[in-house]
Amino acid sequence: MDKAVILCVFDFVSFHVCKALLEKGVEINGVTVETTNNGKFLDEKRMEIGRNANFFELSYQDWIQSADTEERIILSLYDLYMLYQEDLLKAETFTQSFFTKVKRMNKGNGKLILIVPRQLLADIEDQGKLTSLSNFVNQVKKFGIEIQIINLPTMYGPWQPETFIFQHSILENLNRGTMFKGIREETEDALYIEDALKVIVELIESEKTGDFLLKNSVEGQWNQCASFLQLNVDRFSNKKNDREVEKEVIKIEVKNSIDVSDGLKKQIELTERLYER
């Protein structure tokens, strides 16, 4: 893989995927979507990757009008959902142009990679919150292109948004907390972002298509994270995804390279540095 396009490139998971692919020498077109909120500390994120000669930032409109030369298009629906920005997937100004772009990939050798929350696999009571995501995925599947879907549980580590309960708790301890909208991430499993990236990048670089579910090789990681942050587990835990929809999903275990405490300390350290500026 020589090139890739990453939409909403400065969102949490997308940003980490971008950095990981750049480190492997992949040329990245990082697309920003004006209708979404790119979040705080955008300048700091640009500083981290903007100096890389293989990174090119462009607007969504410029990307839509560009020639179809991409090898991979990566879109994190996971980030949109966790940032409460899934309404983008119902906006015709986005979906029509995106679908047109994706249909053209069918004429070449491109592949679409969708990163989604694990909840899409589950038969859970709050499935209604995920309707726009599932509708979007189902629509894309009709185009007959190569598609890879990577399902993720809760992801933690540096740059986690404050819409996650872990980051919200860290900010509260720094007296920087804001009103919490409610827990959206699942509370059954958690992966440290750097550990998950190794598997995500391997999947993106592979020729594999289909649905993949990343899961921690050790059970109870979300609870361990919550305990380290001294969260009331009973208050924030939601229903486990123990009734997964019957479908062909390839489960991949992710090994932990560091302890939960060390991963969260890295998240805390970056947060403290950013808010001290």
C-alpha cells in the first residue's frame, strides 16, 4: 500500500491510524469535513503530523473533486458516533458525494475501510442510537466494492475525546470537566490505542475483506481502567453485548503491551500538558 485517504483525519482513532501509516511510509491524504467539529487542540495535532512530507491535508470538497487514484479510503464511524457527529451520515451533501466517490472505486483496485463501534454487532436495547451508522454501512455494501469493517470496543490512550467517560473523569480531576452527555462506549471491553493500532494497520495493509472484531486477550479491561480512575463501575456500566447478531465476524485478540495503569498515565500526562499551555 502506497497511498491512503483518511476522512475526518483529526478525530481520535483516525488520527492514530494516520500517524501509524505515516510511520510506515504511506502517503496520506488527510481529509477534513467542515460540517464536523474537529475538536480541541487541532493545531497541536497538525504539529504532530504536518511536518511529515507524506501528509497532505485537504478539504472534503477538494477531495471529492480530485482524481480517483486512492488505494484505500478509511472512514471511522466509531469516531463520529463517540463524538455525537453521526448526523453527518444523514446529510445528503455528504452521503451523495461520498457514495459517488466510492462507486467509482469499483472500476479500480481500491478498498473501503470502515472503523465502527462494536455495538453494531450486538442486539442491544439502545440500537436505535446506531441506526444512522448501520444504514450507512448497509448502503455502502450494496455497491459491490471491496470493503473491510473493523469493529472496536472502548479505545483509550492519548487524545481520547472528553465524550469518553475515562477522559471526562481525567478532566474533572483537573477541574476542566464539562457537562457529560452520557456514556456511549461499551463497558465490556477496552483496548489501549497503540496495541489496537498494530492489528488495525495490519488489517488495512492486507487484502482481507469482511467483518473483523478486535477484542482484548484479557477479560475485564474496561473495569480495570474504571477502577484505576476510581470510577463507580455500577453507575457507568451498560448492558453487555452478550447477544451478538449472528453474522460472519472474524475475532482477533489484541495482546497488551503495557499495563492499564501505564496506558492511562500516558493519557493523563498528555492531557495535563495540553491544558497547561
